[in-house]
Amino acid sequence: MSETVYACGFNGFQQLLPEGPPVLERLSRLPGVDRILDSTWSGLEYANSDMCQHRGYSSSARTHRYIWKTDEIRMTYASGRGVHLMDGSVWEVRGERWTQIAGEVYAGHSHFLALTLDGEVYAWGDTRFGQLGLDRPIGTEAITHPEVITALQGLRMLDIACGSFHSVVLAETGDIYTFGWNKHGQLGLGDTQDPEVDLGGPQLVNFPAGGEVNVQSIACGTHHTVVLDDAHRVWATGWGKWGQCGEKRSQSTFHPLLLPSTASAGALHIRCGPWCTFVRVSDKQKGE
């Protein structure tokens, strides 16, 4: 089954589509690209025929050190994207034994989320915008050690994602919960939500009327959120100045909107750069 990668958003450095316009307002095919590996605001790293290629890629990753219990673990940090701790897992000392407690960690601009093997979510870092989802006032002192998000306990989480100052989690029920900075509508909570109000507790996201939406995967850019449902459709909410939500908008979107071009395109995978969005599509399902 052949697959194709499409992208929309900021293309000012020709990093998405060579010789393309500075803004891709609609999903556009990226010729010769099989899979997106990484993306920054100025560059792209991708796979082509099982080989890692580089197209104008300039890494913004920095190295940090973080004390996890009694052990110092070296991690690579990149704003709004994944954090890799050695092999991608997180361990801690329990009694006299090392125990793996998390298999996935993500980073925002100044906060972290970790997903445990049991489906719990831990958070630590900056609290200014409520992006940790913890039961404490927004803007209090930064959290230096991981704390479980108690509001999510009782629900098994399958995935996590971080924007610069907001967070998204996916429950095994197919629902998503968001919290943090909402100035651009990146939480997807609707037009009635005061955009200047940051939400420190996880909130259930409701999709527009027209049938139940069962989410399969999530991704975040700097100020936008993208989700893929089990009908292979892609939804986006938040800041769309550069077309990263599927079309260029002067105003932010405060609830998830369906990207029409993916409604029957058989989307398989989504990924976000800071100001752009990628969708991997099955050509077979598209009927090409």
C-alpha cells in the first residue's frame, strides 16, 4: 500500500515544498517524502525510500539535565515535540530495583508530560498557563519533580502531546482532554470560552454536531492542536495564521474543524511542526 505525505502551514524557508509559496493554505503533497521525522520552524527532516534525508534542516534542540529521583538522566529537549530519555523510557528506583514507569515523554516550551505504562499522566515544569493540569493555582512556583494529574485518574490515557504552553491527552475512550494557554483557541473548547482565560484543569473537548468522533491520535504545534479520528479524518483548532489548521485564517479557531481534504482521503498519521501540520495518507484509500 503506497502512502503520501501532505503538509500545510509556514513555508517561508521552502522547508515544506521547494519553490512553493511562503504559506501553504491547503494540504499540499510533498513529493518524494514517505514519513516526517522532525520539524522546526525553519527546517524539516524526513524519510525517503527508507533513508533519512535532510531538507534545509536546522535543529533547535538543546540538551538539559533533569534529576529523576536519585538518578541523573540526560535528555534531548525540543520545544513542542518529543523528548527522548535514553531509549525513550523513564525509570525510577522503587525499593532496591529500577522500574520502568513511563514509556513516553513530551515537552512544551517549559513543561513536560510523561505517560506511564499504566496510563497515568505526570507533569512538571512551568505553571504560568495551567499547562500542567495539576490541582493548584495557575502561576504558582514551578514544579521541579513529576506529579500525577489527579483529575485524569480513573481514565487510562493512551497518548499525550504538548504545544508551547498547552497540553492534550487522549483517553482510551477516544476522548481528548486539554488544558493550559487558550489565547488562540488551541484547547478546542468553543467560541464561548474566554480566550484570555487559561485552564489549569483538564477539560473534555466536544466536536461539532454530526456524529460521534473517536480520536485515535493527537499532535500539537506551537499554538494549534490536530487530531486524527478512527474514520481517518483530521481535525484542527487554534492559531491558523500560516495555514497550519488547513486554511489561512486571520482569526483563530476555538473549536475543532474538519479538514475537508482529509474527509475521504484515508489519513493514517498526523504530525505537527511549530507552525505547520503533516498528514500521511493512504493512496489506496484515496482511490488513486
